[in-house]
Amino acid sequence: MRYLDMQTWPRREHFKLFSAFDHPHAGFSANVDLTTFYPVVKQRGISFTVAIVYVLSRAANAIPEFRYRIRAGKVVEHEIVHPSVTILANQDLFTFCTIDYVEDFSLFAAKAAEQIAYVQEHPTLEDDPGRDDLLYMTAIPWVSFTSVMHPMQLHPADSVPRLAWGKFFEDGDLLKMPLGVQGHHAVMDGIHMGRFYAEVQDYLQQPEVVLGEG
């Protein structure tokens, strides 16, 4: 982790502007193409939840702005950020599940399976106190949404990006899925979210590279 130099950071004026907003988060939703990725995941018997959490985490870690966090008016850059995911537990209620991100998918999948099993037996709605090296993620598998809004604290607004994916749908010969991205506008813009979508789609087109040869 390192602190950015706020005097030389090119984004300092944008940071100053949007940090003063009552609701500084911005975001949008777009469809990603699963046509190549999904059959490989199913053929290998991989959990789609684990696979997509990995893809989103890998894409976010590749873009510095998704690793920026605001602390007391300053900005830190984490070397690695980790997914904190909602997992369905009992009685239609969810639990939070934080998974350590590693680039090797087989290691990530093993960690994810272990942690998901644990939180399903020991549900919790708490993340580690004071921890901000996270990516908040959630699945909405019942709806092919066209927009999504996340609950969040506003005073002050935290700077953890929010990611959500929805129900698959067919578009001609293609299989698509809505993906929502929300971030603190003081540290990221639409161009950075656009790069995130491009990174995600690139990974989805290369499942053997991303998930390993199997």
C-alpha cells in the first residue's frame, strides 16, 4: 500500500470536486458476452459464482483506479484488492464472504470454496473493521437488470467499488449477462469503468487462459 502524492496527482482537482458531493458515487450497467466462457465453466464443473468473482477481481486488480481508496482526505493505492461477496445462506438471507484474491485460479477457487462453505455455516454481516482493500460484489440471478443501485454509507461515503451481475439471457446466438459497476467519482471516471468492462470481456473470451488449461 502507498499514499498518492496529492500535490502532484493529476486528478487532484477532480478529487477535490467530487469529494465534496453528498452522493459522490457514479456507475452504470452493461451486458457482457458469456458465449465462450460459460460452456467451459460448466464443462469443467466449476462454480460460476467462483469463476465470475475471480474474473471481476482479476480485472479490477489490473486497473489502478479500482485499487484506490480514500482515507481522511488522502488516497492510498493497494497492491491487491479482494472480493467481499454476498452468498445466499438460509431462509433467503445472505451472508458476507471475503475471499483472498490470488492470480492462480486453481488456488483462488480452493480458497473460495472453503470460505463460502464456512460462511454458510457461520453467517455474518461484518467485514474486518477498518478494512478497505475490498471489492463489494453481489449476484442478482433472478433479474436481467438494466440498472442497479447499491446501499452505502454517505457520511463519509466509502470508496470501495460495487459490482453486481444478473440473470443470463440469450441475444440471438449469444449468451449475455448484465454487469453493474459503481465507484467513487473522486478516484475514478467512466473511462476507468470502460477499461474494466474491456478487461472483463477480454478474460471472458479466453477461458483457457484465465482459468487454466483444465
